[in-house]
Amino acid sequence: MRVCFFADTFLPLVGAEMVLHNLATRVAAEADRAVVFAPRVRGLDNRIDAPYRVVRYAKPRSKRFGVRKLLLPLAMLQLRHRFEILHCHATYPPAWVGRTFRRVFPMPMVVRPHGSDILPGERIRGNPRLEERVRRSLLDADAVIAQGDFLRDVIRDLGVDESRIHIIHNGVSLEEFASGGDFGHPRPYVLGIGNLSHRKGFDVLLRAYARLESPPADVVIAGDGSERPTLEALAGDLGIAARVRFAGALSGQRKVDAYRCARFLVVPSRSEPFANVILEGLAAGLPVIASAVGGNTQLVVDGSHGALFPSEDDGALAATLRVFLDRPEHVARLREAVPAFVAPHDWKRIASRYLELYRELIDRHAARRRATRAGSRRSAPRRLTAGR
């Protein structure tokens, strides 16, 4: 099996990019060849130490014009490696380019939307021209991956037949998060982690925390982004700056340590297709408090291994925080339910589902080609031979 992953974002950027890295790592162990076709990241070292090959392309400056220029380097890659399946990580522009690519190089195409590329109200869906490209790309795919029920419904609303939608959750390495060292915070803390943007709702967490009287734990917010100065100023205005630590972007073992040493994880997003940080927190053994939006409602079972609260309701979040902080026996009970829930999300299991889908699509494509060739031979006119 030879697989080409076509991505619109990749390492050395760290975030959703880790989904493709983990998948490609495990596919490379089973496939004859796995190559990631990804954009160069300006200003950073693009060299990746991985068991798969990475081929870089120059990212188009505009999402409206010139994206099909990627067809040439993608075609050259195909002529060199003869891939059997194209897996597009993002609907636009990878799947839009991929649907044209397949007219020259017929092969199955799998599309895995990130979430923001198909959600109503986001930038791409807000442009009618790009929205139509997204819809046509999804309709042309042999299989579309939904990370959960929420995104499945969004994909279905775009006109994709449910028989071609496959729910495969993101994965997490249980082994990676199984143990850790001291994070180095002097007091107990609850953890929030992610991109510091308005959508992630960390201001809601700060307002909720400020409602608590003499909380027995601090708040550590890990991550970076455009909202960090605003959040730091808000912590000061609320009078909680001494109890809130902005730890910056974390990766590798340092991130694992942050999870492992926390009391529990808080995910206060305003919208969330599928929060990888919830999987990471669960892999580290943490109960989770999350806003009841999008994919959060599938990853956090209220009362089982965590709790849900209405999005943007800092009063409700404060009440939930109070229960979690004042009743350690409650948190311990929730923690006991975490391993059984997160076990099916281990990357080994998730990758095996992708590999099974790839094989099924490749076999089906080969069978169609054989049937087409056989039909062509049967319909070919017989030659007339002159009698002697």
C-alpha cells in the first residue's frame, strides 16, 4: 500500500498538525510507502525526524486564486512514487486540488476535514465561492472522515451521502501520557491548555475562577496566541493574577508533565469541532470539565468522567469548579472512569481503522477498473476476416 497525505498545515507547527503526524507514523509502519505533502512553514526549521517522508510545497498566498498550481508538484510526486490512495487533510484547498488531480491519476480519495474548514460561520463557509468548492470536494470523495457525530451532521448537511461518511475519532498515544515528572508549579492547580484565542473561551475560565472564595488550587493556562495580553490584563483586573500562571506553549514531555500534575482539565471553548486536548487530558488520567459545545459533548460524559456546563456561562462553570475543588472524593471517582473511556482512542486502534478503510477503497477501485476493462473488451467490435 502506498499512501499520500496531502495537508494544508503541518509540523513544525504544533496543534492539529499532530493528528497527521501520529497517523502517518503508524501508517508508515504498515504501508509500503507513506509521504506527507505539506506546505513549507516560513521562518522555521522544516526538517522533520519521522519514519515517513515529507515533501514540501510553497503555500499559495491566496485561498481564492492559484491553488491549482499545486497540481504540478503533486503530479510529479505521483510519477515518482505511484501512490494508490490520496488522503486529504482539509477540505480546502487539498481536496479541491485532489478532485482535479484524480482526473489524470485515478485513485481513491479520502477527505478528513479539520472542522473549521466546514463549519458554518467560519471563514471558508462565509465565502459562497469557497463554500461551493468545499461542497463539491466532499461530494467527489470516496470517503469523508468525521471526527465525531457533530461533524458528521455538518458533513451530511453539505449533501454528502451518509454511506460515505466514516466516523473515526482523533487518536492519542496512551503510552506517551502514561507517566510524567514534576511540572514545577508550587501549588495544586487546574489546567487549561490550547490556542489563546477568543474561540477557546479562557476568559470564561478566568471569570469563573474569580467567583470562587479562597480556592485551594491555582489556574495554569498553557498555550499562546493573540489573546494572551488580553487574558493577562483580565486576570489583573479580576484580582487573580497571583493565582493564574500563563505557561506559554508546551510540547513533548513538558506538556505531559503539565497534564499529569494537574487536578483536572478545563476546556471552556465557545465552539469546538473536536478537542484533542480533551483526549490528551484523559490519556493523562484527568477528569474534564468542558463547555457543552460541538465535539465536547461526545468526549465528555457528564457525571461519568467529567462534567459539562453551558458555553460562556461563567456562573455555571464556577459552580462546577467549586464542586471539583471542594470534593476530592468526587474527582477521584470520576478519575476511575477515565481509562475505560479513553482506551478506544489509542492511536494504534485509530490507525488500524484508517488502514482498513484504505485497503477497502483500494480493492474496490481495482475491482471497478477490472470490470471496466472487461466491459471494454466485450463491447469491442469483432474483426471481419476475408474467406479464402
